[in-house]
Amino acid sequence: MEITGIAIRRLQRSLNALGRGLSTPHLRVDGRLGRKTVAALARFLATREREGEEALVRALRALD
């Protein structure tokens, strides 16, 4: 399964919006799945747990 730049940009935008107020760093929306995006996703999910996962899925679906 190939992950496109469009999908990564959606993920980055969602993490930026949902991660406000958390210790999640603001991501540059560049469409690249680099170490900063992966680290931000891991930190977001570790902090928000199941609730965060559900919120992230809803946000990604809304951008579809």
C-alpha cells in the first residue's frame, strides 16, 4: 500500500489541529512521512490514547 503525499499532508494537518495544547510539536505540512511526523503521531497517540485515535480517524475522514 502506497501512502501518498496528499494523505501525509492530511495527517500532518490533523496532528497540528488536534495536538494543540499538548506537547506535540507543530509540523510543517510538506507531505513527507519523515521522523518528525512519525514522532508527532506516536506522541499524540501515547498522550491521547484511544480517544486520540478516534479523533484522528474522524479528522482524517472529514478531510477526505
